[in-house]
Amino acid sequence: MSDSPVDSGNEIEEEEKLSDGEPDEKRVAHIKEDDTDVDLTHARLDEVPSLSHVKNLETLCLRQNRIKKIENLGNLSSLVDVSFYDNLLTTIEGLDDVVNLTFLDVSYNKTKRIQNIEHLTNLKKLFLIKNRISRMENLSTLINITMLELGSNRIRRIEGIETLVNLEELFLGQNKITKLENLDSLQSLKLLSIQSNRIIKIEGLENLHNLEDLYLSHNGIKKIENLENNKKLSTFDVGANLVEEIENIEHLEELSEFWCNDNKVSNWNGIEKLRPLKKLETVYLERNPLELQDRSGYRRKILLALPQITQLDATMTR
């Protein structure tokens, strides 16, 4: 781009034009018939523009607009990736004809229900973060899905996902879930994130033999237990709970990151149980009685007990 005063003036004028809140119709008008990717992020759109002239559209990004209804997608059968992130949607609808979708993002809206997506059987990734969803429903037909993100909603129970046997990543953080349940059939699951819920016990993970990353921070868990079959765990986060002792993890030979900060661990014997874990690199134990009662010796004792680690809390050891 030229640095001439004329060009600079035009840029300022364009910014002022957009700042008045009017839709950026120029960006819509410039969409060509042969475009495959259309990005209308923050275009101040109040509705989904008609794009029926775009014959082979594959990706449509409508992030950060003011759209209240999903519509005008009827002739876009080639669409595989669509994002309505950060709009004003109250209902998931208008997706009847986009049956080839593999990626759908309706995060940061006002949607109360998961609905009208049962026919999207090609979906691989579904994002519904920060809505008003209270129930996991209408997901059973999405058997090809590998990632499901339902964080920051109002969900109280894990349910309705027993048929999602290809699911590899499940995110349920910041909900109101009280129990780990109905996960037995998800044997492809590699990552489970259920931080900031109301879980009080580690359970229901016995069949998740392929689980590699488990995030359980900010719950009410008192004991580390029931991980005998999760031998592939690489990251285990149980920070900010009520755990009193490090135990029942000696068999996790693949463990490389262990987060147990902000708990009630006071027994130094638990540290010795981490010593056989040769792949362990990162350990977080700060703000436990272990540290609070022995601030001067805490770090030295941990490093003597665990010579294999490269990071203790937020500080590298080497």
C-alpha cells in the first residue's frame, strides 16, 4: 500500500464511516462468484447476506456481528466451515441445506438449546461456548464429531453423547456439572476438560483407555483416585480442589505435567510417589500447605525429590 497523503486520508475516512455503526456493505459487494472463502468478521451486519451467487463457497466467517437469525444459506451446499461466533443468535436454525458442514461455531450467542443440527452428520468440530444451554441434547446422530466444546453454559449433567464414539476432545468447563458419568462409550477420547464445575469425585473414567489430557481444576475433589485404567495420561490437572494427599498416580508412566496447586497437600511422602515417573517435566504445587508452611525449603526439597522435572510452578528448574 502507498504511503501517500491521499491513501492515508482515505483510510481515516473509511474508519470513520464504519464507526457510525452502519453495515459494511462494501465488503459484501466485493464478494466474487468464484470465492471459496468469505470473511465478514466485524462487518456490523444485522443479517446474513445473500451469497447465492457464490457457487463454490466453502468457508464463511461471520464473527462479531449483530446477526439475530441464521438464514440465506439455502444455496450454499458446498459450505463446510461456518462461524457465527459472537452474534445475537437465540436459536440454531437455517442449516437444513448445508449438510456438508464439518465445522460449526455458534459460540458467544444467546442460544438456549442445541437443536436443528441432527442432520449435520459430517460435522467434525462443534463449538457452542458461552451460550445459555442447560442440556446436552440432539447430539446422538453426530457420530463423526471429534471435538465438542460446550464450555461456559448452564449444563448440569453429562448426557446424550453415548453414540459419539469418534469424539476425541470434550470441553465442558464452567458449567454446573456434579458428576462424571455417561462417558463409558467414548473410548476414542483423548482430552477431557471439565474445569470449574461441581465435581466432588474422580470416577466414570474406567473405559477411557486413550485419555491423554484430563483437566479437573476448580472443583470440589478431595481425593485422587480411580485412574487405574488411564495409563496414557500425559497431563493431569487437579489444581484448586480439596485434595489432601498425592496418591494413586504412580502407575501413570506417561505423565509429563501434574498440576496440584491450590489444594490441601501437606504430606511430603506424596512427593516421593512422583519420583518413579521418568517422563514428568512440569509440576505445580504452589499454595499448598507444603509451600505455605516451609517457604524457604519448599523448592529445594521438591527439586531434590524430583530431579527429572524441568519446571516447578511457574519457574524453570534449569
